[in-house]
Amino acid sequence: MAITATVDGLGGLEPKLLAERELASGRLVCPLIETTQEIHYIGHYLVFPRHQHRHFALDSFKEWQLSQLNLAQLR
């Protein structure tokens, strides 16, 4: 939705990766491309406090993420 809003003239700041189609078609431009550096994506972190009673939802989400990334060995 943010990319569509940007294309519609509301402006925005979005990752180049998500806007490749709009950039290729000319509907969006990178106005500061000559003066800025590309930020390379490294990853997301799942962070939550350690409590005696952890939530099942957090554990389930962590397990799902690891399975999707084929990182089962990090469990």
C-alpha cells in the first residue's frame, strides 16, 4: 500500500527491492541515487524478555520462522 501511495504522489521512503517494478517502469524514481548508498538488508531479530513463563505464541512464531529459513539447528 505504501508503494501505491508513493506512486499516487503522496511521497514515501521504501526499500528499492520492494519498488523495483515501479522504478523499472519509470513510475517512481530514486532522486538521491547519486548521493546516497544502498542499505543492504541483513535480517530481522526476534527479541523478547526472558520470563519464567514464556508465551506459547512467541515460541510457535520462532519455530515457524526457523523452519521457513531452514535453520532448525538454531533451536
